[in-house]
Amino acid sequence: MGDISLRGQGRIKMASGGRTAAWQRKEGKDPKGGLNRKGIASYRAANPGSKLSMAVTTKPSKLKKGSKAANRRKSFCARMTGMKKRLTSAKTARDPNSRINKSLRKWNC
């Protein structure tokens, strides 16, 4: 396995064949937003000790109030909605196919 350096962010492990990890490529991303199982597995392999887990896709009405999943969802929605407002262009914010909008829909934000 090779590795590359990205602007002082440490080293990123490359998959066999000299390619970047699956979580950074299309094959590790879910078409509906976020990462798929392969993407999450490759992220964990590249970042030992990571606690990245699958998205909370359960409808908010079905989640028990104050549960771990409900709190994760609430935190993610608050953080990403803020990013959408402040860190994306107006064009990206309006685009229903942008990665951030797909993720917000997937998490039922």
C-alpha cells in the first residue's frame, strides 16, 4: 500500500493499485447521499480508531426521544444545516443533487 500527503493533513492510505481509498471515490459513496458500507469500511481502515458508523435513516417519528440514534441525528442535522448555510455556494445549496443536500435528505433533516 502506498500513501500520499495532503497539505499537512497527515498521510492518506491508498488502496492496492495506487488508488485513493474507496471513501474518497464514487464506489464508496451512496448515490442517495453519504457513504455506503464499502466507503465506511475503507475509512475505518485508513483511520484506525475511527468510530464512524452508518447514517441514522430511521424516520424521526419512529425514533425514541433522547435515544442515542435520535441524538446522533439531531447533532448531524444541526451541524450539516449550518455548513449548508455558511460553507456552500448558493448554487450548491439549491441543487437537489449536491452531496450535502443528498445527505440531509438521507438523515431526514
